[in-house]
Amino acid sequence: MSINWFKYSSPTTFYPLAGKMIPFFGWLTALLTIGGLYWGFFETPDTLSDQKEYYRIIYIHVGAAWMSMWLYIMMAAWALAGLVFQTRLSYMIASAIAPTGAIATFLALWTGAFWGKTSWGTWWDWDPRMTSELILLFLYMGYMALQSAIDDPRRADRAAALLALVGLVCVPIIFWSINCPNPNECAALHQTSKPGGGNMDPNILIAMLVVALAFWMYSFVAVLMRVRNIILERERHTTWVNEMLEDKQ
Amino acid sequence: MRDLTLAMRRRTDVLTTLFFFIIVVSLFPLGAGTEKMILMKIAPGVAWVAALLASMLALERLFASDFADGTLEQMLLTPQPIFILVLGKVFAHWLLTGLPLVFIAPLVGLQYYLPDEAVSTMMLALLIGTPILSLVGAIGAALTLGLRGGGILLSLLILPLYIPIMVYGAGVVSASATGTTDLQAYFSILSGFLILALVLSPIATAAALRISVE
Amino acid sequence: MLEITNLTCSRGDRQLFTGLNFSLKPGSLLYVEGRNGTGKSTLLRAICGLFLADSGDILWDGKNTQSLAEDYTKEVVYLGHHNGIKDDLSGLENLRISTVLDGDDVTEEQIWNALKKMGLKGFEDLPTKVLSQGQKRRVALARLLLNSSKLWILDEPFTALDVAAVDLLQSVIADHISKGGMVVLTTHQEVALTAGQIQRLELGKKKNKNV
């Protein structure tokens, strides 16, 4: 069976489809959030190495941080699709992802600051990964600023898409440069990716993954809802939108 | 062709950028105190931040006047590949704004008590680094062409992308001032960036110009 | 030969025209007519490749102009609302630059002659910022004389010109047509042709459903 994917690349057909998908992802989000947080709060040990209860912020922190990066990649991917196939919907999705990505980034920084204050005794440290996350926030901001600064929606879409791609090329380089400012010692500077090393309780990991998944589903919901809004706004002059609005009244 | 672009730019203000750089660099000791040790320590960072800002300041004008009088449209319609034209314009831009910074660098060294080797390292790093600034900045300049508040937007878009250049550009100067590590690796990385920027930036800039001129 | 098939363009969320078709043979002149805001300039910009159409094809000798890229732009001269000349440079320098960029082999003498023909004798060396609007327009139009391109796309070329210059430009256009060239222009002035044919295209007549 082959599905005609391009059928859904038109805003007209995508709008109702997105409407149908939202409740589905919405329920998934709710289930996964409740399940993951329950698991994280009640089924896991009280301490993570030397950290006490406050380590539980990890469930939100890590999920948000993962999503912030993943969403940037998705945004750039849709932007690329837009530039290649000239489909308006791709741009709309890309620009709908940006705010969610920025929120995830901000959330990761914010929870990280609280966590840092309790465990390291400081709100902020120029730790490579924190700095990278901050830069990522700047990139999201740049994307949204450029998009909103251009009046003509088509130019705004395409310019922002190009910016997202340029950003995507630069991101690895930026992160890498922050990670090893001294190229001679780069090999020695290997970040441990989990606080507390590899001996984490599997329950913590499970809860973390479930919440991360919940974040992912939430992103679907948020992005789809925002795309629907963008479609309505952009297509407000077209007949199908007007007919639909009249039906509802 | 490049000479032509140069000739077109000849009358515009080279000196403004240069003095901007000098002023920014001179302000830091006034703010941070004139203690020799501190100044030596912050010198590489200050010089690079000033270089970033100076190049940023000039970038705004890279395509703006051509856009306003329609010559940019004409350039897009010539049978020359656009990325060559972009390369020409960026090169001219760099000659007028980047290169002077390289020659003014010893002055920074004087103000900040840097040892001689560090000064020559800084000049070399600026020589490799400033073209990258111009190349990457050109993308931003093309994207923000003709927008309200384009200058501020431009810095928002481009400054994060400048980070790697600053990290290694300033890093190599610090390393040379303390004399601890091998400098070769820094320069290899900076040169790598330059090559990457030379290849990719004109293509992206050309695409951005097409989008903006519409 | 230039062919336009099924061209649709929009600006912002307003559709300017849909499904536009026409073709232009060598030795003919196309008037693009229509009220303000019907998309005349956009159409002209789309033809020369400055504006990306929503859908439809623009073919040159049967090949898509986007894939022809530089092979197509070589055949086109575009003169828009802006004169495309640098204020700081003299007419002479401006033309020298544009001919080099256009890849035309033009001698210094030919440039002097072109400026002279456009009635700019004595002004060749002055920076164009001291010239009047009409004189600047003449400098821009002098490019037509020095160019070997087949297709001229002129957006309101007669604005700011005095009677003598209008006559002059009309004869230049007629001359180009008679040599087998093609001209697309928006204007309110008629051009008397000695040879070739005239086509007309009126935009904004059909009521666009989305407006």
C-alpha cells in the first residue's frame, strides 16, 4: 500500500488530519507524564550517588534538554524540506517547532540552574554543556526574531529556513569548540554523560526515558496545535477556511 | 571584477571600523582596572570581542547600498555565478575592515602589556580569523537585508555563530602568552574553519540574497 | 523564444495572478498592462528570475530558465524601478562595471558613444549623484545600447524622461525589435514599431477568487 504523502503536504488536507492527531498525542502525553513522574517519584531510590531527593529534577531536566536538541534538528529538517520541495506546510511546521524548542531549552536551563544551586551551590557555571544549551537558546531566538522581523510571510519562511540550516551546520562546530577550547587536550576532556557515572539505578533511567517520551509527545501536540493556528492565520483569505468558520458558527 | 567592487567601496569609511575597534579595546582597561596581570589575561578575549563587533558593524553595509539602488538586482542578473560575486564582495569587505585590524593588533599588545610572541600570534590569528567573520557575517547580512532594525537582528543571528572562531582565536593568543602548549593545533583548526567558510558561506549567502531581493 | 506556462504568483497572502500563459517570439514586443497592484512588476521580476513563482514554468527556447541559470541571465537585461547605478561613480564607471559583469566585450569608445547617444555628452565623468533623475535614468538606459542580450525586460522605462528622451528610447526599442530582439515592458507610452509585432497582456481583468 502506498500512501500519497504529498496529499497531506497541502495545508487544506493537513489541517483536519492534525486536528485528529492532537487528541491521540494529547492522551499519550498525559499517560506518559503521569506514569513517568510516578515511577520517578515513588519507585526510584531516594538518592543518586551523593545527591538527595532534589536529584529528582533530573526527570524534567534531561527530557527537556534532549528535546531542545532534537527539536532543533527537526526544525532544520522541515526547513530543508521546505526549501527543497517548496511546500508551504513544511515552513509552517518548522516555524511551529521553534517556540516549543525554545521553551524546552529554557526549561532545561532553568531546571539546571535549580539543580546546580542545590548540588554545586551555584546557579550558573560555565560548564560546556550549559554554555551549549545557552547558545542553542540564542539560535532559537535568532530564528524566531528573523521570522517575525520580515513582513512578507514567504520571504520570512525561506530566510528563517536558510538560517536554521546554517545554524545546523554550525551547531556541532560551536558545541565542539566550547567542549574543547584547547585542541591539544581535547582527547583528555571527555564528558561523562550521566551525573554519577554509569552506575545509575535502572529505575531512574526508565523513569527518565518515559518522561522524555512524554516531552516528545507533548511537542507533537504543541507543534500540531501551533501549525493549525498558523494555517488558519495564513490562509484566512481562502475559501476553505471561510467555509469552515461559517460551518462552526 | 573584485577591483571593481573595491573601487565602488573605496570612498566609504574604512577608518570608522578601525577607530571603533581601538575605542572598544581602550575602554576595557578603564572599566576593568589597569592592573598589568588582569589586562594581560583579558587581552585576547577583549581583542577578539572588539574584532567581532567591529566586523559586525561594517557588515550591515555590505549589501545595503547595493540593495537600495538596485545594483544588487543587476548583479544577480549577470551571467556570473552569484557565489563568485559574493566572494568578491566579501573579499573587498574584508580588505577594508578585517585586514586593518590585523595591522592595528600590535597597538592592543602595547596597551595590554602582551609579550612580543603573543602579539605576532594575535596578528596571525586575526589574519586567518577575520575573513571567516566576514564570510559568515555575509550570510546574516544577506538575510537581514532591508529589514527594520536589521543591525541588531544581524548581531542576534550572527554572534552565536562567531563563537568557535573567538574561542580558538583568543585561545591561541592566551596559549602563546603563557607559552604552555603547542600552537599548531589552534591554527590548523582556524584554517579548517576558513576553508569550510570559504566553501559554504558564498553558497548560503547567494541563496539568502535571492530570498531577500524578492 | 520565451514561453510562460501556467504561471501563478502571489505576494504576501494575496494572489496576483493564476495560470498565466503566453509566449513571445523573436522580433516582438509585449505590453504588460493593468491597473496598479495587479502584479505587472512582479510578473516582470518573475520572468527575469528575481521572483520565485508559486507554480508554473518560464521556458527559454524550450528549457526551464531556472536550470539554465547563467545561460539565461546572459540573455536578459532588466531595468526596474531602481536605476541600478552607483551614485558615487560616474556614468562612465557605472557602465564599465555593468558591461564587465554582463560579460560583454565593450570598448571605452563604445561607452562614450552610448552616453553621447543618450544625450549625456559632457556629463560622462561626473558622479551620478549630481545628475538629475532623468539623467540618471538615461545612464541606466545606456546599458541597453551596450548589451548583446536578446530579451529586454523594462519596468516603466519612460518614467522621469523628457520628450526627447522618450522619443530616443522608443527608437532604441524599435531598433532592437527589428533586429530580432524581444522586449517586455510596462508603460503607458506606445512605441511605434518599424518591424515586428506587438502583443498585449492585461493583468487583473479576471476577478481573482482569493482577493
